[in-house]
Amino acid sequence: MQMHPAKRVEITIEAVMERRLTEALAGAGVTGWTVLPVMGGSGRSGVWSREGQVGRAGGMVQVVCLIRPDRLDGLLDAAFAVVERHIGVVCITDCAVLRAERF
């Protein structure tokens, strides 16, 4: 089975910013993503959980995209424009996909 190189981009951001991020991605030509709830974690601000949230009750989400390597810069420019002023992490991983025409 033939595999094709791709990039997996995971953007963890405050849930209140989800729509702004996905609109920015769409504006950059990204045609697909998956949004996952983030149940909790630990970072610079310490340990937190969705259940223990006070204020900003939506917590965090993770937006996952699979994209062709030549389209990565446009995605990152769009994502960074949203993430740079908010809590958020962007992670990029090399991966392979089976049906390249979908990405």
C-alpha cells in the first residue's frame, strides 16, 4: 500500500477561541480538521481540569489537521495569528497518509 508524506498539526487552544481558529484555517485554505475536547493538563500555570474550571467554563480544545507538507506554512501563519495572543500550543509531527487526494 502506498503511503504519502503529510504533517499532523495539533493546536491546543482555549475553547472560546475555537471558532476564530477554524475560521482562520478555512481562510488559509485548510479544508479539514477535527476538534477534540481537552479534559485537563498541566503547564506553565499548573495543573488544571475541565471539571475544576472557574470562569472560561469551556476549558480547552485541540484542533487536529492533516495537511500536505507544501501547505504547512499557510496553516501555521493562520494559526499563529490566533494563538500568539492567547493560551495555546502548536505541535507539528511528520506522518504518512494512505489517501493523499483527501489532503
